[in-house]
Amino acid sequence: MKVPTPIQLAKNVSLYVIPCNIFKTTSINIFIPCELNDNYTYQALIPPVLARGTRLLPDRKSIKRLMQELYGASFSSGVRKLGNKQIMCFDMSFVNDRYIDHSDDLFERSCDFLYEILFDPLMQNGVFRQDYVLQESFNLKQQILSIINDKAEYSAMRLNQVMNPGKSFTKCVYGNANELDNINEQKLFDVYKSVINTNPIDIFVVGDVCPDEIAKKISDKFNFVDRLSLEKYIPETVIPSKITNETEHMDVKQGKLNIGFRTNITASHAHYHKLVAFNEIFGGGLNSKLFMNVREKASLCYTVYSAVDKYNGQLFVYTGIDSANYQKAYDIIKEQLLAIINGDISDFEMSAAKKEYRTRLKAVNDSAAAMVNYCYGNIISGNTASTDEFMELIDSVTKDDVIAIAKSLLEDTVFFLTGN
């Protein structure tokens, strides 16, 4: 699996076609990246509002009826965050035309629908329909407020915020809950017009399709014009002067001890594959030191794992513990890092880490969504390696490489969520 060569439909409008005959469906994924600026709450609200209806399909019932006519097609919209970019997403999946004994061109009809969603929304008095805006504002606010109910997600978000105060990439991708109480409908429509007419667009098509035919159909339907490019994101190199400790009290039964390290290695860095291999050995897999020694042997954690932030050059350790075991858990986590630094890495740990990651990379080919996520993540992060190429890089990693990465880690922040 590798990132396909983009077909430029206009300046900063790129089409990526992934011909694949193992699925009986075709998927179209449209991504519109935005800066996480002062309009991020409005930008988060745009996809769900657009999905409520178009001029020709004014409500969910009409859209659902169309999906049924398209042999059970599916459509979804939303936002995600990659690096310091907030991405509007519009995804559609439908049966490949090759499997339909009918004169319908499902790809063309799906393009018609996506065009309506993006460029011909339902309007009322020159702006979006008021009740749709109010309902989706409420839904989005509930989504933000529900984060606190998932203590793992909440504590991970808080670690990132404490570790990176004031950085745009720590903002909640769904916006600001307080701002959603007073959405200005005219501003919402103005932000929509600005984004839809000027921001870059990336389109992925996966299925048993011909790239040239797909490019012509999409180009003819959307007739894209040139767009502006967003500012290229280059994370700053950070050397912490001290370790920040933050404790937050909440009505929880299970404490969350999370640790943030600076790696200053992003996905485009020459040593990124070495960082990935280190993470697998440290806490990324079922045979990792954190899992085997902290959870299984010492029984100090209900959950424990580490994860790499390939966009911002950071590595995080996440745990769920009995709050009384805070110091014991912290000490033994640090012992695992020190063990790697001292060269305590068995041949089994090296081979198991590489095998687990190889399995994960192979799974990218199991679904269209996984293919698109892998490719788009690489595009945003600047990693051009295919899955096969990256696996070769992982296989080439030595114990000395892993030790060097361990020595380069800089502990930055310890965040502890505990009971009242």
C-alpha cells in the first residue's frame, strides 16, 4: 500500500485514486483541511449542518431515501484533527457499478449527491436553516461535554493541553462548548463560504475503478477552481527545562497516570521508523515492557500502553491505576525506559515488536477506510513510505537504534487524574 500519485484537478485540489478489486464497493472520501484558528467551532459545525439537507434533498428522510435507491449506500460527515489541522470529512460508500445489473451509474449519482451536500446546501433567508443549526449545535455541544465521561479520553486530552499550553493542536476538534450556545448564523454561513471556496480539497476514491475515468467524472461534475494553500506545519523543537506535574481531582474510581515525553521526531524525520520500533518494544504491543512488566507481572495497572504522536514529535504513556499505586506505577514505568537505555532488550522483544507492527501494517489493506486513513495521514505528516517500504525500515532497526531513541526521550509532563 502506497500513497497514489495525485491527479491535480486544480491548484490545491488533489484526487487520489486507489484501484482495488478486493471490495465490491466504491468509496469516495472528501477532506477539506482547515486551520485550528478562531473559527474552529464554526468549522466543526459545518459538516453536520451540511449533512442535514440540500436544496433538492431538504431533510434526512430524503437523503435516506436516496441512499436506499443507491442500493444501500452510506454517507457520513464529521471532523477530525491531524497535527495542527482540523479536517472536514465527507465519506460515501456504495456498490460498485460492476455488480449492479442496471443502467444506473452509481458513481455519477453519488458525485451528484456529494456536490449538492458541499455546494448546494439547504438555505433559509440567505443562511443555513435555523432549526438545523440549533439542533446540530446542541448535538455537537453534547459530544464535547461527553468527553469528560470517558476518563481515558479526557485525561489524554488534558495531558496534551498541560504539556502544550496555548498550542492550536490541543484544541478540542469539536469546538468550544460555550461558543456553541450562541452561534451566529450569518457568521456560520460566511465561514462555510470561505472554506468551501478557498480551502484545499483532497479526494480519495477506492474501488475497482479506472483513474482516468474517475478523474474526468469528478472534474466534470465539480469543475474546481484554484484554491489557496494552508500554512505548512513545522513543529518546533522543544527541550523541557523541567518536568511539569499536574494533578486533577474528579469523582473517579480509577486513577489515570499519563506521562508525556518529547521526541522531536515527526513522521517525516529520518529516524521516525526507529521511534516506532522503540515504541513497540516500550509500550505499543502486547509483548512490550510496559504491558508485560507493569500490568502482567507487577499488576499495577488495569491498562498501560504508549503511543507516538507522529505529527507533533511526542510520545505518551497512558495508564489506568489504583490511585494509591501512583508512585509505584510511575517508578516501574520509568524502570522500563531505563532498562531499554541500559540495553536490556531480548531477541524475542525485538522480533515480537517487528512482527506485531508488520501485522498492523498488513491490516491496512483490509478495508477502504484503512487505506484512505493511512494514505491521508502520510500526506499530512510528510511520510512518503509505502507499507512495504516502511516495514523494510522497521526490519532494519537494531537494538542500538532502539537504545539511542530511548536515550533521546525527554520527559516533559506527568498528568494524574485521581479521585476527590
